[in-house]
Amino acid sequence: MGRSNGHDGRTAADSGEQNMVNRRLFLTAAGQAAAGIFVLSRSFDALAQSRKEVYVGGRRMTVIDIHAHCLFQDVAPIIQGTAMANANLSDFVTLSPRRLEEMNARGIDIAALSVNGFWWYAADQVRARQIVQIHDEGLAEWCGTYPDRFVALSSPALQYPELAAEQLDYAVNDLGHRGASILGHVGGEVPSSEKYDAFWAKAVELDVPVFMHPDNSRNLIQPGQLDGVGDLSNIVGNPLETTVFLTRMIFDGTLDRFPGLKICAAHGGGYLPSYLGRTEVACARNNANCRNEKRPSDYLKDQIMVDSMVFSEEGLRHLVAEVGASQVVYGSDMPYTWPDTIDLIVDSPSLSDAQKEAILGGNLIRLLKIDPA
């Protein structure tokens, strides 16, 4: 039974169901977006005159952001009275026209939105279905309102792999989403075992990427160890979680089981590209028990992509040197206040114009099936 919401006797589940019914009113328009490839149409953007334009070699770039956060407060009645009730539903991360203003100021043409935090990984199956549907249909509504500026990534309930596959199918085929977003673990377990194959198989079947975003290495670090000054849970915990996730996906053979799978990792791929040499030689040792069929670096040059959030010219140069420009995409972490990397990419003396264009938007045009017409 659902819990009462304290207003009219309806249960939280009933309230969530009504939200979902209301959201279905816009799904015809969302379905139209799903039917064809996303097409840019700047002429209908009322804010276009104030938009910063980004140029490389005299050519106007289409800048696409893989790493843009949002949330939907409509889920509040569903999680009321549960262990998830303390989920961060801050106004700061909700979507509003302010997001367009921030994108225009930076020169971002298109943002791939995803709901992160992944607190719904603790939900029972009924609530998990409701929460993800609210997120996905909310994203479809927003992207349908601003079709030339946003695309969506579903954030399915990965604790139920078959349900997650079903949710991803609905999001892509019915709502027009361009991929999925996941956490680096499910209840402390990296989703690299056969248990999660239904989800990975669906991503491959749909030919969509999976964006991985960490949550402070809560699965790896003892509570309190990263507390205090310096925001260590973010600057150490997040890249550490990403590193473990990617390394498990390689060494556990997941990427070999699904050679068509494309993973995009936040925050420059964590520490893996920066310390790749040690990872590269691991399987030559007699106690590593690796299952991967190729060298770790081979996956980084094919199935694994990373965003550009490394914040220094040397970091960017090294990242491209290790994985190739074809595997790096622009990410902002909006609306959070990290230094933007557009100018870092544009001004980089180590990158060719073709590499800059690929990182700023060309790679995501292909990955997210965007037609820059």
C-alpha cells in the first residue's frame, strides 16, 4: 500500500499516477521528436541574439554538452515517508529559462540533460517505476518545449536490470531520449556482472550511449574519510568511483560481452586516463585474473568516452594523447560552478582545429544522433 500524502487521502502512489497521467498530454509532441533525428533550428530561439558564438579557425562551432544536471520535484509525494525522503530536490537544479541564459553566456548550443543523484536506486520496484517515469516524461516535456537546445538521457532504475531495460526502451522509442545516465555502482556493486546484462544489451540494441556519473565514492570510502575542508568527496571521491567503474567494466569482460556498447564517463574519466600505464600492464601479472580480451587502452580508444572536465591545458593534452580526440566530449557540469572548458579547448595549442571541433560537438553529433542542419 502507498503512504498517505496527508492532503486528500490519496496515497503517494496515487499522486504519482496522476502526475504521470498529466504528463502523457505532451507525449504526442515527444513522439514526433523520437520519430526523426534531432535537427537544430536556431531561428526559433528567442534568446539567440544574446548567445555567445564559439569559433575555431573562423568556423562557427556547434557546442554540445554531455554533462548537464537537472531534477523534477514532482517525485516528492512518492518518496514522502520513505528512506528517500531526504533526497536533494533543490530549486537550484530544477529547469527554468535561467538554464538557457547560462548556456547562452557560455556558448553552449545543446545540452544533454540527465537526472543524477540516483537516490531512487534504493526504491522498491513500484516506486522505482513511478520515479523514473516522472523523470523521463518531465525531460521529454522540457526538451519538447526547447527542441533546438536540449536532448535527454534517461536515468533508469538499475537495481532492477530488466525494468531498467524496459524504461530505457520506453524513453528512447516513445520519448525520444538519446541514451541513459547511470551511477558507478548499485548498492555498492559495480554493474559489470552478467546480472546487469539485460540493461547493457538494451543499450546496444537501441544503439544509444550510457553516461556514467559518480556519487562521491560512497561505495568505496568509509564514512567520514572525505569530510572536512577541500570538498574531497567531490575532487577525490568522484574520480575514484569513475576509475573503479571503468576498470571493472574492462577487467570483468563487460565491454567484451557487448562490443557495441558506448560508455561516456564524467570528469575526464576519473584517474584511469592519467594512470593508464599501470592499468595497461596489470593483466600481464600472474595474479590479476583479468577477463578482458584486449588491452585496457584499446577500450579507451573505442568503447569508452570521457568528458573534458580536466581544467588545465596539460590535462587536456594528456587526455587526448591517451584516448584520442574522438573519445573526448565537452561537459559543463551545469548548473554547478566549475570552470568552463570551452575556451580551454578552443585555445589549446596542442589540438588541431579538427580535434577541437570534434571535442566541442562533432563527437556528440554522432553519438547522440544530432543533425546540425
